[in-house]
Amino acid sequence: MPPIPLGRVDAHFWLTQGMARTLGINLSEAMAEGRLDADDYAEMVTRCRGAACCARCIAWMGQQGAGASAAPDFCVNADRLNALRS
């Protein structure tokens, strides 16, 4: 089976950032506090690049208004984002 092509780094970097912001998470702050390191951050972006849910993520973020209490189940980074939120 051929490998799944990854999406554009810049687009998925911003999707990861946007999902975090929607949850009230500042990823730069999490890194400064030692709750997230550069490798973990890069892994989150890479996981996002391999997911096929961009349009769904964008739509979900647009529907959240004041923010969300948890990442959606379809997000490949939901567990990590939810852990950073607590």
C-alpha cells in the first residue's frame, strides 16, 4: 500500500494552532512552561498533516464561538490537546 501523502506543513501548523486556541490553549506558553516540547509539537503537526479532516476541523472551529471544552473525537490530536487543557 503506498504511503499517504502529507498535507502542507504551513496549513497544518495553523490548523493545530487554531484547534489549540479554540480550546483556550496557548502552545507557545505550554512549551515555555515545559508541558510541551518541540518534538511533541512537531509530532502534533505531522499527525495533523496525515489526517484527512481539514475541512471538518475548520468547520468545527468556526462553530465553537466562545471556545470549546474538549477537542472533537475526529481530531488526531484530541488526546494531547485535551491533556494540555487540563
